Amino acid sequence: MRKKVVAGNWKCNTTVAEGVALAKEVNDIVTATDVVVVLGTPFTHITEVVKTITNKSISVAAQNCAAEAKGAFTGEVSAAMVQSTGAKYVILGHSERREYYGETSEILNKKVALALANGLTPIYCCGEALPIRESGKQNEFVINQLQETVFTLSPEDFKKIIIAYEPIWAIGTGVTATTQQAQDMHKALRDAIATKFGNDIAQETSILYGGSCNASNAKELFASPDVDGGLIGGASLKAADFNTIIMSY
Ligand code: 13P
């Protein structure tokens, strides 16, 4: 049975004190045991948040890691550093990083390899912009994003990855993909994974939906057979809303 995962992406929000307070609230409110809950915090917060979490269902993620192992790369945070904080996951390939920080498939391949080499589980994001959706070429585009990156991994390494489908037009806009749009894409991605790595691996891969997923629409989205959870931005900053999303299974 593939894992159900609800991951929060706090993005560039909260001070350390605010983040620790939020993590404590989430820690205390979450009772679900069949859902893997992940808190994607800023780098600066990870060590403190890891110390705060006692709830066995909850792990911590970084939102990025460097494309180099170590060395003279001022301001970068390596996968080994992330691992040393106690974080277990790392969000990679988010559309905001692709768009604002120029992350290409080549850069992302280096990041994924370093994350895996350091025992981190990548939550690997993909998704199309509005013009691509309007042209009807979204499946082709998103599958190509995977073909250039995580589909180049060995089957053993691919098995360690979580995929997050995040249509860019749904991120932070309040416009969620319809349940049908999410299911259609997730099914297309699972089929592509089956073609590349075989049906057993495809059936075991968790594919999360992200983009204006909130306490009101999560239940409907998560009811789709190929939607295995969510990557949640804005709604993960409120413990009660985030817990409602977790309880939406
Ligand atoms: P929102 O849930 O705020 O739309 O953000 C989604 C997202 O980008 C999560 O990574």
C-alpha cells in the first residue's frame, strides 16, 4: 500500500519562534496515524522544529538543498547539512524555485542525487503553467519534466521519491484543480511511471496534489484514486486547517 502523505510547505513564512509555536500546535493536534505528516520549514527553523516534534506521525522537510556537496558556495545549504538537522525530507523542484531561481532539470538532477545520497526523501515537484494547460498539452509537459529528471534514476532510487503535482495556475491563487483534473494528471503520471519502471513501482509511488488545497476541498481531492495526499502551502500555516486536511482521508 502506498503511503498517504500530507506535507506542509511553509515557504518563506514565520520567524523561528513563530515556526516552533506552529510546529508545537501541529504536534499536539495531529492524531492520525495512517498519514505521514511532513512540515517543510525554512532552513533556519529545522533544528528547533525537529526538537519540538514528539508526534511519531510527523517528520520535517527542508524546502531546498544545494546542487553541490560542499565547498565555496556562499549561502548554500547542502543535503548533508539538511540531513544533520534531523530533517528526513526535502522539497525539490518547486515551481517557485524553477521560476525565480532558475532551477533547471540539470540542477535538479544534482540536487536529487545529493538528497538521496544523504538519505533524504525528495518530494519532487512538477506542474504546468496556465498557457500549457490552456493548450491542452499539460500531460506531455509534466511527464517530460519527470523524464528529464527523476525518470533517469535507477528503479531502486526512484522508489524512494515522492512526486508532487502542483499546477502553477493553482498555487496561491485560490483556484484549485478540479478533482477530475487532478485525477487525470495523477493517473497519467502513474501510467508514465508504470511504462518507465513497471506497474509495481507505479502502484507504490505516492503522488501528492498541491495548489490551493485547503480544509474545504481536501476531502474531495483526496477521494480520487490516484491522489495520495497533498503538498499544502497557505493552509499549512494554520494548525487547525492543516489538521482538517490531514483528517480528510
Ligand atoms: P498553496 O497551497 O498556498 O496554493 O501553495 C501550494 C504550494 O505551492 C505548496 O508547495
